Amino acid sequence: MIETLIQGLLLGGLYALFALGLSLMFGVMRLTNTAQGDFIVLAAFGAIALASVVAAHPLLIGALLLPVAFAVGYALQRWVLNGTLGRDPLPSLVVTFGLSVVIQNALLEIFSADPRALDTGALATQSLGLPGQISVGVLPLTILGVAVLGTVGLQALFARTALGRSFRAVSDDKEIAELMGLDSRKVYAVATGIAFLFIAVAGTFQAMRTTVSPADGPLLLLFAFEAVIIGGMGSFWGTLVGALVLGLTQQIGFRIDPGWGIWFGHLMFLAVLVVRPQGLFPKTRG
Amino acid sequence: MHALTDDHPASALPMPAAAAAARAGFDVVRSTRASRVALGVAAVLVAVAGSMPFWAESSWMRDFVEIACYLIFAMMWNLLAGYGGMVSIGQQAFFGLGGYAMLALGNFAGVNPFAAVPLAALAAALIAVPVSWVAFRLQGGYFAIGTWVIAEVFRLSVANISAVGGGSGTSLTALRGIEKATRESVTFWIALACVVASVALVYVFLRSKQGLALLAIRDNEVAAESQGIAVRRVKLAVYVVAAFGAGLAGALYFVGNLRISPDAAFSVNWSAFAIFMVVIGGIGRIEGPLVGALIFFALNKFLSDYGSWYLLGLGGLAIVTTIFFKQGLWGYAQQRWGWALFPTSRRLRLP
């Protein structure tokens, strides 16, 4: 039982990495990135392709991916997504959904439908022994650690830095923020760039922990989304807790019947929506 | 629009609208020459199509049934998103429910599957009511993904019901005794009737009092509410009507297909194709999904051999249309030449 709970929390760590980027983009510019999962899969395939060229540790491969991911996110927001923002959610939804279909099929064309993984070498099997004959994998633990660090980092970025202040300013009132000299288009682009850093990290870890195939994206998006809603919008701590709750629920479901894990997670999401639609730890208003 | 409160819910005019219009010296025009011509052409087309089982090849009829399903589904998505402002990626929930309800009625309850088609649509509409209690807690982009999760819940749940074959699906055995030619002709006529009924349903709904309220909500929800429109109730009505239509399309599709599985019935591709059709044709106008479905089907017919390249191009086309031609192809034509085959607006004609 305790083992199931630990596995659930570790799985939640990975889901938190899926979700932080989505939470960030929605928080700053009310943009729902329906291609979130597909970009994670794209990053995973990017890491796999890079690993076939550069012989380096997978974590180093992930680090090499970061500047590329930031540039892609920045450019995407600056020159494509900014034009779709507005009161009507339709344009941004259609464009990101279109991107999702484009990415899925492009990956299918390039890499075929076979599942692939990053070779993690010894890291895949290393584990720490805990009292009570429980062992915890080093890799899942690292992922959870990175997720917690990422959450702390984002929270600090928003609370303490000038960049975080500009994020909050354009989120609260874009017009006033622009009157104060901020260029909201650039602020948005930086926010998406940072969200894509998380996407790159999530993709690399996903490819290290399990296999990825081109059609995986939508499911990852749904997990990320559920984590955000369960946790409550506007707080990164909420997103982390939401992801952990989702991971736990799924793991318990998997334990009962392997076919029920994901279904259990969905039901947990619906239950939270009915009982506490603002999420467990809501922060933002409106 | 302000003077035309003829069927506005919060009407302050004490006298009949026509009398008011006459006294004020203007006419309210609701049809155009194009719309009258279109109505005539449509009637002829329907009559010609109705005779198809007597002279056309059966592959044409199968194609027609398939287009009809896409078209009805896209039209309902257009009603929901383009008029109701509720962008959903989860309408396949009702498509699948319609299909499975039809199958259950036919295989287990002994209802004639053709008669089960409208009943299945009704079942989908009924289920939409409790679903809305959950879905309406989310707005905008999160509504879109939330409805998708709900559709996934239905897919996974149906996949666990062994009576309908679980994850691998089952066949519509209720149609077994019927001769192939008869089955194809009846399916075709039902599809034709469903298309005509759906276009009429959406058209009449949009020209009604509820439709006017819906347009007001789309333009500005707060202002609409302040005018006395029961925003929640109108939105629920649209959601239920759209679910009915999606269920109709689903039931029809699987009557034509004879085989159903959760992955086919609840596939997100249904919503994806509806979104692409509506956006490319022109959202928020009845002609949009008609044009979009024809383009979609033509592309599908000629390019689907290219598999993933075809889907890639479709996604790309939707992106380009959204960014550069926000009104879609028909919207562009309408702005350029003033075409309107199904006018829902009220225009003033001053003497």
C-alpha cells in the first residue's frame, strides 16, 4: 500500500512538469495551449534525435534542448499566438489545436508510430532502499525533485523578480501595464518561452522514464489540464499538489485494475469540479 | 437592431411590431433574393437526391451518408461554438452516445434501428443535461478541454461494458435480416431527412426568439443578461440541441457502418474535423459548415491516400484560415459580395 502511494507521488512529479507550462501560459495570458501534450512529445523526440547524434548523458541532452525550447516558445508566441489573443477563446484554441494535429502527423511521418525511449543507462535501474523493504527509483525521485524545484523557482520568479512583476501586471490589466511602459507582446513571448523550458524538461524525462509515440500528446495534455484544475488556477503550488493528487489517484486505480488508472484520474477531476470547482488551492480571482 | 424588438424577450413595444414598423416608416427585411433562390435550388436538389436510390450507384449513396454525418455534426458544433460561444473539443461524447444508444435499442430492445436513430439522438440530448452541470463549471479554453475529458470518461466507461463488446466493439445485428439494397436505400433516405431536418432546425432556432437571445449572448454576455435574457437557460438549450444533433449524426453513422467500437465512436477526430470544417467554411454562419463539409469531403476523397500528410495539411489550413481569414471562406464571400443563403439577421429598409 505504502509502495503504491510512493509510486503515485513520484508519477505526480512527472505530471507536475507536464502541467506547470500550461498553468503559466493560462495564468499570464489566459491562453489554453491545447498542443501542450504534443509539444512535450515533440521535445521527447527532439531529445531522442539529439541523443542519436551526440553521445552524451540524457540529462545533458535535456539541458542542450533548453535554449532551443525557449527560442521556439518565444517565436511561437511573438509571431503566431499573440495574434490570436482576445476576448474570444476560439482563435487561440483552433490554432493550438491545429498545431497539435500538425505536430502529431509530422512526427508520425518522420519517426513512424513505433514507441521510442531515451537510453538512460544505469539510471534506469538505480534505486534507493527505504526501511520496510521499499525501494524507490533514483530517476523518478529526481523527476519529483526537479518538479518541486521548478515550482519553487516559478513561485519565486513571480513573487520576487521584475520579470515576475511584469507577468502579474499584464495578467491583471494589460492596458494599464502597457501604459506603464511594458510591451505586453514581448512579456507574453517570454512567458511562453519559460513555459517551453518546462515542456523540454518534461519531454526529456518522459522519454527517459517510459516510451513515447507520436499519438501520446492528447493524453498528456489531459493529465496536465486535470492537474491544473484539481490544484486550482493561479498558484504553482496548487498545480504541483493537483499533479500529486492525480498521480496518487491513477496509481491507486492501476493497483485495483490496470485498465482503471486513467479512468480513476478522470473521475477524480470531475469530482473536484463538482464539489470544489475553484480547485483545492485557488489563488487568482476571475 | 434596437428598433426591431419584434421578438425580443424584453420587448418594451406595446404594439405589434409590424404596426410599429409601418408607423415609423421602415420595413424589416429578413430574406434576400439569394436566399429565395437558394431555397428553390435546395428544394430541387433534395428532390433529385431523394430519387437517387432508383438510379445511383450504391457507393454514391454510402458517400452521401458519410458526408451527411460529418455535415450534421459540424453544423451542431457551429451552433454550439459559433453562435453559443461554447468552444468544445468533446462533442464526440454525444456522437458516440448516439451510436451506442441506437445499437442498444436495436440489439437489445428490439426497436427497428432506423426508428432508433431519432430516439438515440433524444437519449444523447437527455444525457447532455447532467453533463452540462459539470461542463458549465469551466469557461473558455478550459471548457474545451474539460468537455474532452468528459468524452474520454464516456469512452473508457463504454469500453468496460462487456454487453457491447468492451474495447473491441460489436456489430449491429438488428439489421441482419434486411436485404442490402433495401437497407442502403432506407439509410440514405434517413440521412437525407436528417440533413434537411438539421438545417431547418438550426435555421428556425436561430431565427426564433431564443436564437436572437443567443446572438445577443454571443456578442456580449453581460449586456444580454442586463436586457433580461436568461443566459444560463439559453446556453443550456443550445448545449442540449447540439448534443441532440451530434447524437443524430452518431446514430446515423453507425446505422450506415454496422459496426461500432469505443475508439471509433468517441474519437476526438470527430471534433477535430468539425472544428476544421467550420473554421475553414466560416464560423457563426449556417453556410459555413456546408461549404466546409464539401471541401473536407473533396479533400478526403482525393488526398486521404496521403494519410498523415493530408491531416497535416488540414491542420495547417485551419491555422492559416484562423490567422488570415478569420471569417472563413464563406465569410469572405459574404463580406465581398453580400451573399447570404440563410439570412438570420434583420435588416432595416428605409423608404
